[in-house]
Amino acid sequence: MESSSPSLTTLLLTFTALILASAYFSSSETGMMSLNRYRLKHLKRHNHAGATRASKLLEKPDKLIGVILIGNNFVNFLAASIATSIAIALVGDPAPLATAIVLTMVVLIFAEVTPKTVAALYPERIAYPSSLLLSLLLRVLYPVVWIVNFISNGLVRLLGFKPQPDESYQQLTPEELRTVVYESGERIPRKRYGMLLNILDLEKASVTDIMVPRNEVLGIDIEDNLTEILDQIANSQHTRLPVYRQDIDNIIGVLHMRSVGKLLKLENLNKAMIIQETIEPYFIPESTPLHTQLFNFQKKKLRLALIVDEYGAVKGIVALEDILEEIVGEFTTDLAASSKDIHAQQDGSYLIDGATSIREINRTLGWDLDSSGAKTVNGLMMEILQAIPDSSVGIQLDDYYAEIVQIKDNVIRTVRMWARPTRVDLLIDG
């Protein structure tokens, strides 16, 4: 009995060390696989040693998993043998089932569940220090890892899968990127948070969603009297004005107010001089996405574009400032109060100008009106009615109600709109 005590103590210490080794491999596997790939790349660019090692290991996940599983299985099988020896030393000839149950519980609790839970909660604290030993083990056990991976990759191919990771799988779609921004929470200031979401929204909108429509475009008709043209230039609130001949479809060019400043001092100023100061008009198709047009403005060093339809007719204009406003947003917290086209009423409804874009209504009021077809309230109502109404008409638009208030010159000028009360609102009112 005296000679067996040291042997039992050694077995117990060895078994404990093997369980700790198994816990290390289990936590390392979970920690490495739970790392945030984008934070990992960020830290790597900043020369973080642990992130650099972990990133290099994750470049070949089959070899990383191979070395972890070789180590984990080796220590687990060795621990099982040691556990059997301990059981024999303690009780002589134990029941195999009882030994297996006890060993399974010990391994599950101390070598699997607990370390993996900690690693899943704090992956960076586990993965970065572990990567040092894993890199060393991968060098030492590389021949064994290579043989194991060669056989396993062959089986993977037989099953119809690619053994190499698909790089596109790691790339985020716009909707996934939107989720990342949403999940950032308070890590990003609220204003920048909104700007990021607005940038992602640019892909969903085209230039017709934010354009100044043709009937509202302020320009210079070169056929007008010179005095009227100069008066219009002097009182213009815009820095750029389209110059056309009789009709806006006959665009001559775009005049920058800075260019005519020097001309106003001349006594012999004439229309030809004004035309000479214009720049060539920049035309774009009506289907151009906002994000594409933003880059086009930057590439061409221009700030104003004329939107044309498939027949070449001018539909409106869009300026660089209009797109930037889509990103930056309004400089006020009460959007409804600041909008010149949307007026809140005491009964909870809104009087809305018929030329107001559906996109602006959705952004201002937080509504979800369909903007895939008509772009303005007037267009939406005409699209639904398929006629020009001659009196006040009420329409239900899914979760919203609209009532025509004013019609003039075959155009719906004013509409009263309100959201349908939800069940919760009705219960509160009741």
C-alpha cells in the first residue's frame, strides 16, 4: 500500500494536467472561431501581435482545426487511459460503465463546456494568447497535420464540397452591413450613425427621387429681354442656373453666378457674352442611382446635372448638394416642423403639397409609403385613381389614409394624409 501512494498521486496529477490541456485546446478552438473577423483585420492593420498571429492561423482553417483536434484527442484519450489506471488503483476492478460516466462528466464540465463558454464570451482574451502556442504546435506537428488534412480534404471533395474557404462568404452585403451599423449601438455617435445608414440607402434611390421637377426648375430663357435676364441673375438664390432657348428642352448651357459677376460691370453687355460664360450642360438618364451619380459628380468635377427620360426630354435637375443632403440629413430634430411641404395639423393629420416626394414623406414622418412606382404624392394618387378627380376623394393606402384637398390645373396640389391608428393607439384612446 505504501508503494502505491506515490503512483496514485502521480496519476492524479497527470490526469489533472491532461484535463487542463484539453480545456486549453477546447477554449482555443472556440476562441479562434468566435473572433470578429473585421475587428481582427482592424487590429492586424495596427500591428497587434496576437491579432497578427491569429489572422495567419485563420488563413488556413483546416490546418488550425487539425492541430487543435490532434492535440485535444490525444490528451483526451490519454486522460481516459489514466482515468482507468486511477480507478484500478482505487477500487481494484471498477465497472467500465461507471468509469466512462464519471470520466465523461469530468471532461464535459472541466474540459469542454466551461472553457468553451468562457472562450465564446471572451474570444479575444483566449484566442490571442493561445495563438502563440498553437503556432508553435503547428510547426512541430506539421507532418502529422499535413497527413490528416490530406486525407480529410480528399473526403471533403468526395462529398462535393470545396476544402478551401470561399472568400466571398466573408464579404458583407449592403443589408448585412446595415445590420452591423444597427448593432454598433452607442459605439458610433448618433449623427454619424444616421449618415452611415443614409449612405447605404443611396443604392436604393435614383436621381428622380430627389430631383427638382421640370415645372419647378428656375432657369434663364435667353429669348427674354436682357433687362429681365439681368434682373433674374441679380435676384437668383441659386449659384447655377440652366440657360435655355424658349423651352427647357433646348438647353444651351449652365451659368455660374460667379462667372457673370464680372459681366455686370460692363456697359456693353449682351446676350452673346452671357452665353459665352455658360458651361456645357451635363445630361444623365433618369434611372441613374444616387451613389453612382455622386461618384460621377466627383469624377467630372461638376455639381449640377439635367435629368432626361428615354426620349431625351428634360424631367428635372439634380445638384450635388441634393445628394449630400441625403447623406447628412436635415439640420434639425423636428423634421416635420421644418418641412415647407408638410404641415402638421392638430387632429394628427398632415397637409402635404402634391409635389412632395414620397421619399421625403417617409423620411420626415417615418412612414413606409410605396415609392417603387410614382415618386410624388400627386403621381401616387393619379396612379391609384387612374384619372384626374374633379372633387375631393379619399383613398386608403395600406396603413395610411389620403384625402384630396385641392386640385388645380389638372394637378393635385394639396392632400391631407394620416396614418391608420394601430390597435395599441385605439386601446390607449379607449
